[in-house]
Amino acid sequence: MKNESQGIINLWNRFWFSEEPKDILCLLRIFFGIIFLMKLTGCTGFMTNMHVELSIPQHTFSSDYVYRLSGFVQSVPGFGWLPLPSYKTYLLIEDIVFVLALFFTSGLFATYTGPLLAMLYGYLFVLDQMGYHHHTFLFVIVLFILGFSNCSSRYSLDSYLHGGTFGKVKGIAMPRRMLQILVSAIYFFGALSKINPGWLSGDIIRVLGMSGALHGPLGHFIMKSQFYLPLSVSTPILEFFLAIALWFDKTVRIAVLCGVLFHLVIDMTINVSTFSFQMIALYTVFAYPGTKSTTIFIDPGKVKQAVLIRFLLLFDWLRRFGTVVMKGGTPAAIPEVYTKSGILVRKRGGDILTGIDAFSCVLGMLPLFFPFAWLIKIFSSVRRNISRDHNPA
Amino acid sequence: MIAVCYTMRIFLNAVILLFVLAVVTLGIRSLLVNDSRYGWGMFASQTDYMVSYIIHYKDRTDTYHTGAELRGLARIKLSPGRRSLTRYGIGTLRSWLGNYTCYIYKNNRTEGVLFAEARVIYTINGKDEIRSERIRCPQNSDRGSY
């Protein structure tokens, strides 16, 4: 019994407190920061509203006349004690939030600007429930987690000014785990709430269409094709799948691909402000955090491999690859037979890949290019089958 | 130093537990009370509603007309005699109206006032069935159906 409880405690500690590189959180700070700036400047709904009005920053209230907090106010329960700002103070706070968001996204003084930004935006959020939106609530939670997790050690002006890294490059897994749980909970409860006759019969999508809410390019298509029922049934299934599949190594890539397509389809159908982009950015937290856990052996004399290195420098955002330069010989760890076949990759588990398999592995580990890895794998297996048919021996 | 680390670990564990508890509790709450705010229920229902307000006195009732206290989004969502839509569920509407009815009651608490009441008629997901509810402050809501 004592061993069992010790085992559970160890598992708990490993899950929440194991040390890992902060690169993923640093990357998320930039992605999420950019999306937050989109929200603050009114650059939302690209695919549904063709008239995007950019203003720096965009204020919630256009005049004193529509300023809700000078009339009937219902603050978020538990926060009624907070003082209500005047209209002018509210505008000033929004301006400060915009400046702090710029600092935080670029990673300048992020140790201070992060918590300050989270608290100021959280303050504006809890003042009044009438303006509640899921995307603003998501901003508040993620800004709090990122703001207090000191995520400017890389990809930041702080690190640039300090010659590469700033502060601790490793930290506990807790902030990333919290965000993972949040993403799963969003999909899980989103799916659960749709298990009702109204949604599953297609009525809600039909009503949304009739009320003029489906106005993106795909919205018009859905209205014309009356594609309500298949959409209604498949959405909660996909959401349940995403809530679970994002956690497993074997399914995470297909889940991310499905999730990105799902959110792009939503964004092309209905105006959900920045919510789709927020969810897509949050997929970063499901990436494996092992920095430089895969090694590429490079011969700089070969043009193709030199190009590959440049390519990796540009797109290896999760810093998964370490490189070993081979100069006129084979590294001791690699059998000589492999070095004749172009690109050489040693994976996290120690497996060695060459040629097209290695190239497919490299693409599969880059955030922007992983779908192409599947295409290459299919192409490679077709080619192998054809060559086997031609040379059965 | 060890004591500081120990206290920090306890604090972090408490934050984790609170976070997980909040995420799960808010999610379940949103399903139970049909109020998808804070609980990630998205597009679970579409409520089409119209509201009116009445102040009940000992000997009479008066229709309450909203004034400058409703501004912006609150004016759009809570003004009487006007059709509005919400995607957040009937529970959200009950919460808005409950709070606003109490606001009306507190600000019109003259002699003889018994309670303020919001009467709402609504349809869910475009169905023909029209439902109604009365939400009172300081009393509980009284649900019914036409």
C-alpha cells in the first residue's frame, strides 16, 4: 500500500514537476501574443468579415454614452469589490494593456510585463459579465499561465540582448501541463454540451444560418447545400477525439492536423473572433519538449545538406534537431555503411534513418511541414512496392 | 532553503489542484445550469427571447421602462420589448435577468414595493414551442409555459 501511494506520488511529481526546456512556452508566448495583438487592434474575423478595421488599439467602448460600467453592472461573482474605473481611466488601461502586450510578445522585460499584463486584462475581464466571450476568457487564463511562468528565456528581445539566452532555459512542466489540460477540457466540455437533440438534429446550425450568423465563404456553402446533419454529428465526435488524441505520441500529429482544419473551417463559417487561432496556437503545448533530441549528421561539402541546414535554421522552431558536422570520416557512434546514403538522422530512441526516410522524419518534426512527411512516406512505400514488383528476388 | 522549497512545492500543488478543480467544476456547472459561460459549452443552444419588467406594489403593478442604466451590450441584451438572441444558454439569460431585476428592485425600493419581476418569453433552437419564465427579486424565479 505504501509502495502504491509512493508510486502515485512519483507519477504526479513526474507529470507536473519534471524539468524540461522552456522553448515551447517561449514559442507560445509569441504565437499567443500576436493573436492577442490581433484582438486588441480589431484584426479578427478575416475569413468571415472582409472589412477588417485596424485601430491601435481598438477600444471596447466607442463613447461615454455606451460605457456599460457607468450604468447597470454585473461583475464576475467574487469580484464585485473591485473599483469601477471611469470611462477615461478605462481607455487608459486599454492603452496600457496594448503597450504591455507589445512588450510581452516581443519578450522585452517579460518577467515584469507578463504578470502585469495578465492582471490588468484580468481586471477588465472580471468587471462586467455582459461582455463575456469564450475567447476573452481563454485570453485571461493563458495570459495568467504564461505571464507568471517566466517564458522569455528564448525567442525574445530579453534573450537577444543577453546574447542568446535569458534566465533559466529549463523549468518545471507545470505551466505546459495546465495548458494541455485546459485545451482538453475545452474540447471535452464543448463536445459534451453538444450532445443534445437540438445540436445533433442539425437544428442549431440551421437556426444559426437563418439568423445570418453563417456568413463566411463556407457558411454560404453550408446554407446552400443544407449540410447541417453531417456537420452536427461529426463535430462532437471530432471534439471528443481531439480531447484525447492530443495526449498520445501516435495520434498527436493527426489530431493537430484535424484540429487545424476544424478551426479553419469554423473561422470560414462563423465569426468567432480570435478563438480559432488561439486554439491552433495552443497545440504548441502538445509538442514534445525535448530540445535537440534528434541528431542530423551533416557533410557541409554537399550542397543539398547545406541547404537542409539553412532550412532547419529557419523552421526548427521547437529546437528539436542537433547537428553534427562530419568532416572526412564517420562518427564513432554511426556504422560506416550509413554514411554513404545522403542525409543521416539519429532519432530520440537511437534509431538511425537514411535517405528518404530521414528526410520524411525531418519534415515530420517541423511544426509547419509535418503533413508533407506523410505524403513522402506514402510516395516512398509506393516506390518500394513498385521496385519489389520489378525485382522480386 | 529546504523549508522555502517545501513551502513552494505545497503552494504549486495547491495551485494545480485549484486549477484542475476550477476547470472541471465550471465545465460541469455549465452543463447543469445551462449557462455555457466559463464552462466552454459552445453553440449548445440558440435562445430567441423577449423580456419585459414589472414592479409589484402592495396594491398595484407598474411596468418598468429601462433608462440610461442600460448601455451598450447590456442595452441590446436586456431592453424590454425587443427580440434578442443568445448562444450561451437559458441559464445565462436567467443570470442576467436575475441580476438586473435585483438592480431594479434596489433602485426603486419605495414604500409598498413587494418585488421586481422580469417576464421572459423565449423559444429554443427555432422550435415552435414558446416558453415563459418569471424571474423575481427578492423572490425566486417562477417557471411556466404558455
